[in-house]
Amino acid sequence: MKPTAIIKIIVDVLMTLALLFLMGYQLWGEAAHEWAGAGMLVLFLAHHILNRGWYKSLFKGRYTLMRVFQICVDMLLLIAMLAQMYSGIVMSRHVFAFLPIDGGMALARRLHILGAYWGYILISVHLGLHWNMFLGMARKRTGKAAPLKLRSLLLFLIGLLIAAYGAFVFIDRDFPTYLFLQSEFVFLDYGEPIWSFYLDYISLMGLWVFLAHYLSKGLRKLRGNRKNAKGKERL
């Protein structure tokens, strides 16, 4: 694997870990949350520099349904992250407190809630759309110990169980309330065990990874069927 590809993977893994850390604001405190947010900003910039070729390719090639979906997800994720960065800097009491920012707190609070909750889902979907790459890397590492069909069935069942619990978490933790800004304040449980919080949030991420992964498989299969149908028509 090329060094650039390894760096990209490291940055993406660190961004995912930083995101999970940031969602647990009540577990780590305000100062740690802000420093992790500043680190996320650096990783976000690094991610876009490393993947700058994506912007160059936007106006090249054919726009399939899958590609349109991916670009929509990526653009919405970019907007959510920018909203997070802006609002985080405006509300900062530690890392960016030296900046002469006065006012705008009400708007920043709303943007921070929207950016955090939509960003979490969109990053999970983004991971799911690239899940085949991670599965491919895992296969190379582990080899083919189990038959392909059996392994695929086991992975599907595990993923389905995680997704089912993630769907419960989505409702139980009032995600729709914050996604649609039905409340301008997030109700946090400061006494919740760390393991319980991250079990829920990793499962919630698993839900959107699962849905995005199988949706992308379906879209690719649909495209393949259309190609085969066109090929038969020509024959």
C-alpha cells in the first residue's frame, strides 16, 4: 500500500475516533471537547488536502445514480462540518477564546446542534459507502478461512443485529428531535457510564453504515443489470 493511502486511512480513523469523542461532551468536559474539536478541524483540513483530487474529478466522467448519491452525501457532510467548525469557534471559551467575537451565540448554538447530529449520521453514511474498501482490506489480512457465502451471511447477520440496536438508540436518544431542531438544547446524562454511551453511539453508527453499504450494493447491482440488459439488446 502506498504511503499516501496509509496516511489517508490514519486520518480517517482519527476523524472517526475524534467524532465519537466529541459526541460524548458530558463525559469529558468542555475544555477537552474544544481541544478535540480543534484537532478535528486540523484532521478535516488534512482530509480535504489529501483528497483534493475529488474536487478536480467533479466535472469529469459519467454521473451514475450511485455517483450522484455519493456526491450529495459528501456535499451535505461538508456543509455540516463547516457549520460545526464555525459554531464551535463562535461558542469557544477555551481554545478560541482569544478571538474578538461578540454575539451570534444563538445562531451558533443552533448550527452546532444541527452540525453535530447531521454530521454524525452523514459521516456514518460516508463510511458505509466506502465499506467495501474496508472489507477488502480485512480479507487480505485474514485470508479466506471461511467459505465466501458463509462469511457473507455471518457478516450480514452481525451487521443486522447492530443496525437493529442502532435503530432503537436512534429513537431512544431522541435523534429526530435534534436533527430537525425541535429543541435548541441537548439534554445530557452526566451520570451515564462511558461504556453504555459508546455502545449506543457505535451501534448507531453501525446502523447508518449498514444501510449505506447495502444501499450502495443495490445501486451497483442495478447499474450492472442495466448494462447487461443493454448488452443483450445490442446482441
